[in-house]
Amino acid sequence: QVQLVESGGGLAQAGDSLKLSCVVSGRTFSSYGMGWFRQAPGKEREFVAGISGSGGRTSYTDNVKGRFTISRDNAKNTVYLQMNSLKPEDTAVYFCAADAAYNRYGDPRRYRYDYWGQGTQVTVSS
């Protein structure tokens, strides 16, 4: 059973930074494409960023490009989301997700992901 546990959420002011972490159980972490999604109240869960198993390739949704950075440490079974220049519209529950398909990463469609964390709340005030 693969488990994902997010941490690092909290309260921030506009312009602040936060770094989210997601620890993944299991011995095949480096084979998973990893993604971060978010869901604001009353909205659909949306793709934020994705990273390949090796960490060499990344992708982002347009409204976080240049502000957010996804990375991973395969030795620690952990994926990160560094969020800079936060805006109130970044307020959401953030989820990490694992895509077990071979050599795939950055797919924005939720159904492509096999495992999900429980989410961590990020609230940004103006």
C-alpha cells in the first residue's frame, strides 16, 4: 500500500513563501511521476505542477509558472513544492499525487494518478 503524507501548509500573507513536502511510502518512489494539485472551495481540483521520476523534467500550470517550483529527493521519498510570491488566489487545499504509469509525468488529468495524499491547507491573506 502506497501512502502519501503532505505537510508544510499554513497561513501566509500575500508575497510570502511556503514550502510543501510530501513523503511517499514504498520502495518504488523513483518510478513515479509526481504531481501537486490544489482545490479551492467550490472549485474543481486542478493540476499545479508535475515532475518526472528522475526529477529531470517538470511542468507547471500557467498561473504558477515563475512562482512555484516542484522538486524531489528520491533518497528521501519526498516531493516538494516551493511556493513564492503567494497570492490570495493560491488559497486551497494542496494534494500530492503519484502516477505509476511508466515514464509519464505532468499529466493534468486527475484520473491518471493512482495514489493521493490527504491534502494540506494553504491560506493566503491579502
